[in-house]
Amino acid sequence: MDRNTHSPFFTETNYVIAGPCSAESREQVLRTAQQIADLKKVQAYRAGVWKPRTRPGGFEGLGAKALPWLQEVQETFRMPVAIEVAQPEHIEAALQHDLAFFWIGARTTANPFSVQEIAEALRGVPCKVLIKNPIHPDLQLWVGAIERILNSNIKQVAAIHRGFYTSTQNTFRNTPLWQIPIELKVLFPELPILCDPSHISGRKDLVFDIAQNALDIGMNGLMIETHTNPSEALSDKAQQITPFELYELLNRLQLKEKASNNPSFNELLAFVRKNIDNIDTELISLLKERMAWVERIAQKKQENHITAFQLERWKEIVETRSQWAGEQSLNPDFIETLFRLIHEEAIRVQINHTAHTDAEKNQSIKKS
């Protein structure tokens, strides 16, 4: 499997997919498509046909009934139409209506059995496939779903970052966790990654900021839920925007270049990076010194039969380091996260020290 697979339908810098969360009626589908097509800023249309719901009773889509309307959108407005598929039967029905642009939703991505069934159904089909990240922040699940689709010889593949469920309460419906799509890009350098700011934000007033953040880190485009009358939408009404709001949003977005031809800027960038490298070298040296002290305390704890983890000490570290961060105008949450990692490594070092010492003692006893 080639991780440098190129997806030719995403050669544009900012590929935009827009349309309603759900296809609700022929009139709604076509009216929305007409207004989006008039913007001349959107490359593809989207609409949910089969809607996976967490609990029964909600609007689960109109199913195959909506497919002729979406086929009509393709033929009338010359925009490819993307739909979510979760079963081979969905693919078969879509292909009968000349729809060959699919996305695999977050719940489906989390199930390797379902992804494999979809991959087998798509084998040999000339189509485009988007793969959303799984609900929970599991990069390997996302990678596995992408690999399964690529292994089916699908050439036009891209990923969609739609955020992750986390137990931490925050402003967003799904936490962005930008580092995960960045890590995905490292693994698949040529794989286009789009962002779904609608599902990340869960609120229309946050869609622009998320979209801009996505473009700022180099994502290839956006999927934005757009409805002519969001307040009457049958699903996800809070996060959908109107076609006019979409037009305003796309006009406000600033596209950034990945590199500059300005010699003075590049010289300054090299100078700043060199200084950052020097500081990082010092940080690593300090961490090595800190771990040497951890080794020493591990020895003393073992000699005195003291546990590696000390709750009160950990509470003190969290409180003091966060306070020191605030005094230095650093983000206390970032510093707490950093010291959690350092503390985890310190505990690991202490446990390994104890295990190694005990093993040496047991070996000595056996020899004697």
C-alpha cells in the first residue's frame, strides 16, 4: 500500500463541500443546491441520506428515496454530490443513481468490520471516498480505515477531520485536537485532509474560527453544513449556516502559503528556528538532569519501601507549576499537560528501577 497516494480531485488549495446535514425533501435539496451553485465557490454538494443516530427516535434520513433528488442536483448544477455510506447496500443504491462520491462517518470508521465491508463493496469502483476520523481520539483507527480503502485500489481518497469526543468540557461539540490530523499528515504526506468545522463547533457562530484554524495549519479544504433555513432543519440545526452566510464566510477566510520566496523573511525564519533549536537542546539537557534526580529518589524510595506515586506530591506539582506558568504568561493548561507527561515518565523510571533492582536481587539469591 502506497501512503503517497495522490488524489487528483483535491488539487485545489481550498476544496469546499457544502450542503444540508440531511436531505429532507426534493424542494429543500434543489433549492439549497441552487443557492450554493450560485456562489461559484463550492466544488461539491453534500447531503445526508442515511443518518446514524445515537438513539432511536430521531430523524434517520429518507434513505434511497432521496437519491433521485441528489442525482438531479448532479445533472442540473454540474456539482458532484457526496453522501455518507455505512453499508454495502448504501453503495449499491447510490451507484444506481450515478452517485460515486462517498464519505465514511465517524461511527463507521470506528468499526474495522464495517470499513472492510465498504472497502470490498468499493473494490474496482471508480469513485471518490472521504474518511472521517473516529469519534474517539484514536489515530490508529483512522489510519486503519484509510489503509483498508486504499488497499481496495481506490485512488481518489481523502480524510475529514471532524473533531473528537473527549470527557473534557469545552466550547465545542467535538474537540479539534489538531495534533491528531497533523500526525495523520506526517504518516500520509500526499493524502488530502479536509476539515468539517460544522461538527467540530456544533454552533454556527464558531464555524468560521474553526475553518480558519484548519486552513492555517494547511488543510486542503472544508466540508460545511449549509441549509436554506437552518432553524427548521430536521437534524443538527444549531451548526448549519445559510448559503449567504457560507458566501460571507468563504470571502472572509484567509488562505496561507506553505512557503515564501522573500529572502529577508526566510533569513529571519532560519535565525528564529536556530534559536528555538538551541533552547530545545537546553530543555532536553535539563530533562536529562531531572531524570537523574528521579533515579536517585527511586533508589531511596525502594530502600525505605515507599511507593513510586505520591498523591500529595503530584497535587503540589500541578498547583505550583500552573501557578508559575501564569506568572510567566504561559498557558497553565499547557504546562499541566506537559508536566503530566513528565510525571508519567518519572513514575515509569521509578517502577523500572525497582523492577530492575528486584531482578538483580533475585538473580543473586539464585546464584547463592
